[in-house]
Amino acid sequence: MCVMAMSAEQVVVEADLVAGRLCCPVCDGPLVPWGFARERTVRLLDETRLLRPRRACCRRCERTHVLLPAWALARRRDGTEVIGRALLAKANGQGHRTIAAALGRPAGTVRGWLRTFTRRAGAITTTEAGRDVPIDVKWLAGDA
Ligand SMILES: [Zn+2]
């Protein structure tokens, strides 16, 4: 299974998926709807959202993919804006306890994000602007 981060709204992603306009990040084959991934809640800075990610299957290589909105990360309960803010605070010299207190998250959780990011920072690459880009987010989940 691969996780794809989508920057478009869910209705746009759904329409693109049904119309065959989304491509497999592995082989570039057409993706088709393949049910939904497990429903979960995602904590953002000011709200908690319920998320039921769309799954897609590649007709060519038969791999399945989870299509996540850009505000959610694979295997993380906290959203992109929360973890991103922690990484920015760390880059500005704050420690994990200070960041955790500011975000209202456990210090161990924040320390884990920062350590994982430090370990995986080399895997981050720049890609084409303006295109939904499949991102291998296993580096953040800590299992790549
Ligand atoms: Zn494929």
C-alpha cells in the first residue's frame, strides 16, 4: 500500500478518480476507486476532523493506495499543520517540551516527531509545483 497526499478538495479528488485522471505513483497506471480506508479523527490546531480516506487501486500493477488530504499524514493522529508547526518551532531553536506545551500535545509525542523528521530529512525532495504529487510519507511514520 502506498499513501498519496492530495492538495485538492475531496470532491475534486473523487471526480478525478472516477474519471481516471489520477495515476499510480508506482507505475503511472490509471487508478480506480477501491473503497475507503479506516475512519479516524485528525487533530488540527483549532479543531478535530473526522477523516475517511478514499482508497484507490491501480489497474496496471494492482497495488492499492490511500488518498489522504494534504492536511493529514499517514499513521499520525495529528494533522500536517500541527506537526509542521512543531518542526518550524524546532528549526527556530525551541525544545520539544516547550513545543509540546504550546501545541497541547505530550512531550514524548513531539519528541518522536522531531526525531523521526531528523532521521528522515534527507528523503524530502522538491517536486513539480502545481501538481498533486504522491509523497512517500513512510519517513514520517517511521517505518521506511
Ligand atoms: Zn500501479
